[in-house]
Amino acid sequence: MHRIATRLALIATVVVLAVTKVAAQQTPTAASEDLQPEAGGEEAVVKRVVDGIMQPYLAQRERTAGGHRWILSPHLGTIVAVSLHGHRYFFPYGTSTDAGAPFTRETLVEIGSCTKTFTTTLFALAINRKQIAPGASAQKYMPNGYTLRAQQLTPLELADFTSGMPDDPTNLPRGLEQRGIEHYTVKDFLTWAANYEPRTQLPAPYEYSNAGIGLLSYLVATATGKSWEEQLSSEILQQLGMNDTTLRPTPEQQRRLAQGHNRAGQDAPRWPVYAWYAAGGLRSTAHDMISFGEANLGHNEVNAKPVSVELIAAMQLAQKPIYAIRNGNKQAMAWVNNMGGGNPNLHPVIVKNGGTSGFGTVIAINPTKDAAIFIGMNQVGADPAAKAVEILRHLP
């Protein structure tokens, strides 16, 4: 009952946020990518923390992660971006391509499920604008021509992984390339989703679902009258100056795209654009993702551009805990609030990880410290989320 009450309270809450002034943002410079003698004390401290955690981690030749054997790629590369009190620092390790190109803050990576936090931000915007009711039947917002069997399903259950939907559609083609939107179309996806039937009463127990977030994006598009890509660009990317965050990289951006690697350390294929792309299709850079992190911290200026109170309110609604999950952590809309194992001396870290066939990524923030971090690694199974939380907890 407590969990249901918490969900209802979230639905009923009118979000009114007073956004406080934050120190002006420091535009990154080439000098900030490596420690310079004149860089000042803060960067030296941040570098010691990041190096002290990342270097031993990156030196591991192989390990078992999530039940899968992982072998270090000889071309493994990593970029770590940290924002502390509005000051940005970038720390590259290894290379971004097999030919030895360096990892930089402008290198594009596949961010995988970190994409979900953009989608739930757009959902939260629509909630605050009264365009969509999180507790209403999802059928109210289904695209024309599709009727849900699960009439009791709500948009919020899709956002917080209590819809009972499986991770991906169950009728996908076997091969990765055949799953692209050209082969498994939006019509195929929405037809499958319309015929989905929960196996239990909703809200169901936590079950991570790419398909659920994908369906949510179509509901929000119907409710707002704008496609996911249109909203993403106008509501988030343009406002934050995130020029290198995209579903479909331009030829110039493709030249800056890192080469991904599979768990065996071999080259991985590029991640297709799926029909449920709003769950994991974006490519981005460390520069753009740390900009997104600063906005999620509540900074009212990012990349010398003002951030609207409305966008900050939506981001903070998306981060708001809804119910408890494993290890005492709390699930929000795609985001997870890492509560530090219940240790009252550890501030919550709000985190979302991502993975594709060739990349592992994480975006995380620690509001108490006014700190954000993004880690992009060009090998799947690298699983940097735990390291991001560790770094944020060790920053001053």
C-alpha cells in the first residue's frame, strides 16, 4: 500500500520548484583536458580521484560482469567528464579507434540506455504542462489505429519499469541488423505493444524494459502533437547547446564516432536505429553529456545559455524516487537513486547506465556536491556505472 500511495502522491503533486542560482559555468578549454601547472587545486584533486579509481579498473585484463566473461580489448578507450561546482574536467584513457585516434570530449559514443533519461524528461515536461496524465490509461495517448489490450496500463508504469513489459519485443528478428527500423518497423513495434498482456496485476514488480520506454515516447508524441525527435531537439538539445547529440550522426560526426568492441574485445557493429529508439538510440559526446548533467543538477546556465525553470522542473520530476528497489536504492523515471546502501553519511547519487553492442556508458549526478559525471567506454560489458558512483562519492 505504501508503494501505491507513493505513486499516487507523485501523480497528484503539482511541481513547483524554486531554482537557486548556481555558480556561472566554466566553458571547457583545450587546457582543461589535461592537468596543467596553472590549472589550480580543484582540477588536481579531481584528477587524483578519477585516476585512482579508473586506472586500476582499466588495467583489468578480464573479469566476469553480469554473468558474462569480459576480455579487455587492446583498443579499449574511455572518456571521463566531471563537472564540479560548474567547472568541467575531461580525462581520456586509451584510444577511440583501432587506428589509435585519441578519445576527446568531442568523440561520439553510443550512449545506449542513457537515452531513456531524455525520454523521461520529455514525459515529465508533458506532465507539468498538463498534456499527459501519468496515471491515466495509456490507451488515451496511443497513436491512431492502435488499441491496447492492456487498457489498465499507465504511462507512469512504462516510465518506472512497472508495466511488466519484457526488455525488448518478443517477436524480433534474430540478427542485430535485421532489428533496425527499416526491417522491424514502427508499425511492427506498435502492433506488438498493442497486443501485450501483463502477466500480473499492475503496477507489476520492477522489470527493466526498453520496449516500455519506447512505447512511452509514442504516447508523449501523441499527447504533445510533436515527434520524439522534434521535442528532443527543441526542448533539450537546442536549449543546452548539445550540438553533437543525435539519433543519426552526420558524415562529419561519423568521422568522430568511436569504434565499439564486444565482450571478447573484438570490433562490434554499429548500433542500429530501432523502432523504440527513444530507449537507447542516441549518440553523444562527453561535452554534451556533461552539459546534460549540469542541467539535471539544476544549473540555470549551461554552455553560456540560460536553462528554463520549466526544463529544470521536469528533470527534477524525472529524478524523483517512486519506489524502493534492490539494495535500498530507489527507482525514478528511468533514473535510479543510489542511496549508498542505507549509509546515512552517503549522499544519494542519481544515476543511469547505458550499453550497446560495443559501448558502456553512464551519466550520474550528486546534487549535494553539485557534481556530475559522464563515462563513455568503447567496449560493451565495461559497466562503468559503479565507478561513476564511486568517483562522485570521493570528490570533495
